[in-house]
Amino acid sequence: MRKATVAIVGRPNVGKSTIFNRLIGERVSIVEDTPGVTRDRIYAEVEWLTTRFNMIDTGGIEVSDEPLLTKIRHQAEIAIDEADVIIFLVNGKDGITAADEEVAKILYKSKKPTVLAVNKIDNFEMRDQIYEFYALGFGEPFPISGTHGLGLGDLLDEVITHFPKLEDVEEDDEVIYFSVIGRPNVGKSSLVNAIVNEERVIVSNIEGTTRDAVDTFIHKDNQDFVIIDTAGIRKRGKVYESTEKYSVLRALRAIDRSDVVLVVLDAETGIREQDKTIAGYAHDAGRAIVIVVNKWDMIDRTETSMQEFEDKIRNQFQFLDYAPIIFLSAKTKKRLQRLIPIIKLVSESHTKRIPTNVLNDVIMDALAMNPTPTVKGKRLKILYTTQVAVKPPTFVVFVNEPELMHFSFKRFLENRIRESFGFTGTPIHIVARKRS
Ligand code: GDP
Ligand code: GDP
């Protein structure tokens, strides 16, 4: 289901990151365990009372070497493009500055719901300092203190009242939602256009329905598909769109609602660090993944060129060893028609359930060949295993001592499960639980 998105906007040093970090607390939707993946948090999930929403710290998106006013104008534009509600943050200690007025002008024109928060009001006596901010034209300013955690509840109460009605966009279990992610210029929008033209979109942005206006619908092989957020991909030409942080932000937003994620690489420029960052997010989110090597028409093909590129990918994306790779060209449409069947295949893996008795037969067979490890004289005992969830498939292994189940043994079980049941294209999670 689509969640509302809130962005924090304001000039440097007003406390955006402080507030962002305080609001996300420990509830970061990003699991930080993929080596080599940088995680500057600019996007995370927040839960307030019973409402979940996504939060963006626009301060984290730097458009390099721009004068201050241009920079904050870009940040305000990002917030307007990406968010449903904006928190406009100012510094109560400084009073209104020219930069605040610049931000106010842009936000005012956009007509996006905006809540004004005055930060660094660290104690009750300082509250009088908020009144001058009425002049910015956003109604009642909310006094808060990021460092002391004051006033945030009242602020969020107000923010939530401005959320669009999203309850009715309940997503359909029968539909496969997928997104196309990758760094700038790998060919995401060309690929989306190619798919859409090839597959003859049945319905698109149906008025008056509960569908999200930025999605595109495809019907093929008796299956409905939705490409998430195609509007965002196809929109072009803003200065910040080529920045790394922005492309990460876009990817995170798209991953959030997807069942299947197409991670697009560029055959011409090869693999870059940023490709790994973006793929790492999809993996961490537990989505089914297809690696798409686009622009294959640009490669001087020899008998081994495809194998060589595949080896490179396997070597650099070891955490994606389960993801199928497809080499294609959005330009010539070569092998494009194989894409939808692969998306369907990995989606089936992502939602597959293995009956407990069948699963245990496989695990017991595996244990007969490879006894469980012992740690300090104590042997790991596996009682039984059961699949508790899909999207991604998640298995709970009941054991005598969960600490005895090391990463390498989990990996062994994962490999046996994959050998027996497939699970192409989906991560699988294995959790050890104590049962004596
Ligand atoms: P950003 O540039 O807007 O993201 O601002 P930061 O979050 O990096 O904060 C800038 C500075 O203001 C840091 O030194 C923070 O410790 C400080 N700061 C943030 N919130 C508060 C607050 O509520 N009270 C006080 N006194 N200082 C704060
Ligand atoms: P995006 O930024 O990831 O959405 O990338 P675009 O779809 O805008 O493509 C970037 C550039 O790569 C454009 O000039 C496209 O024409 C070109 N391009 C995209 N796909 C292909 C392809 O399959 N082959 C070739 N040769 N060029 C492509």
C-alpha cells in the first residue's frame, strides 16, 4: 500500500537531520548489513500512533557547488515533487532570514500542505520567539526542540491531518507490482517506454479509480502487472535528477511499493559503485530482483562477452546470487519480450509456500549428509522448520540454542532449500528460534 511521504525542508543548520533522526528513531526501514553499501539516511519509515509514513531529509541531497539560495531552492523543489506534506523548519534562535523567506516563497506558490516548525525552542521560556514566524504565512508555527525531543508529537499530529486519503488504495494481491531502478542514464525510462509500447498497456491512470496516477498497467499472459511510479521515471530535466542521492531516493520510494525490482545496469559503462548501493537497498527490502543489463546492442559481442559480463556481476553483486540476469536492449528491443515472463517467475518464487512436511523432509535429508556444527562442545540440534511468511519467503528453524546457528550454517540450509525448491530471484530469510 502506498504510504504518505513527508519531507523536511529548511536552510542549513536549522536542525533538519537532528529532527529526521529523532523521528525515525530505531525504526529505520533500511537494514545495515550489506557490506560495501553506504547508508546516509535521507529516507526512512516513521510510525506515529497507528500511522506509518515515509520521511525525507532534503538536507541530505546536496546539489554540489551551488550558491546557498540555489541549493535550498532545489531542496524545496525536491520536497514539492516527492512529498505529500512538507515540514518547513526554521531556527527559533536566528529569527527569519533571507533564506527562510526564499523557501517560504517557493513552498507558498506550490500550494503543498506545509506545516511550519520552529526548532531550537529548548525550553518553555523561549516560546515567545515563535510569534515572529507567523510572518512567513504558514499559520501557526509549532515550537519544537530536536535535541530535547520537545513538541514533536504535536507537530506530527498536525502533519498527519494533511495526509491524502490513501486508505482506499489497498493493493491487489493478484497484481504483480514492479519497479525499474538504477543510476541516472542506464536507460530506465527507455526501458519503461519499451515495455509499455511492446506490451500495449491496457489501462493507464484510470480516472476516478483508486489507482495511483503515477502507475502504469499491463496485462499479459493472464496476469496483471503494474509498473510503479513511471511518471517519476519519465519526468526529465531537473538539475537535481542527476545527483546520486536523488537517484537513491527515487529507488527507495519505488522499492517501497514493489514486489519485483528490476535493477538496471548499463553494458556500455559497466558496473559502478552506485549500482551496488541501489541494488543493496532492493535486497535489504526483501524484494524479488531481476538484474537487467541494458544497452547490450553497444557491446561487440564475442562468444564469451555475455559470460564475462555475467561473471563480473556475480563477483561484484555476491549478495544477489539468487537474481537472474537478462541482457537486453531497450533501443533495439532485443530480448525485451523475455522480461515479463522473468518478472512473473521471480514473483512466483517470492510468494511460494512450501508445506511443512515437505520442507522438513528436505532439511532432514540435508542433515543426514552434513551433521550440524558443534560450538564449544555443544551441538546444534534442529527440531523442525516451518515457513512463516512470503514476500520474501521466511523460514523459522526451531533449535536447541539459536546462538549455535552461525551464518555459515544458515547459508548451508538456504542452499539446500534453494536446490530443492528453486526460489529463483527472491531473497529468503532464515531465523533460528529456541524450542527445547
Ligand atoms: P541541518 O543542517 O538542518 O540538517 O541541521 P542539523 O540537524 O545538522 O543541526 C545543526 C546544528 O543545530 C547541530 O549542531 C545540532 O546539534 C543543533 N540543533 C539541532 N536541533 C537543535 C535544538 O533543538 N536545539 C538546539 N539548541 N540545537 C539544535
Ligand atoms: P535513465 O536516466 O536511466 O532513465 O536513462 P534513459 O532512458 O534516459 O537513457 C539514457 C540514454 O541511454 C539515452 O540517450 C537513451 O537513448 C540511451 N539508451 C537507453 N537504452 C538504450 C539501449 O538499449 N541501447 C542504447 N544504445 N542506448 C540506450
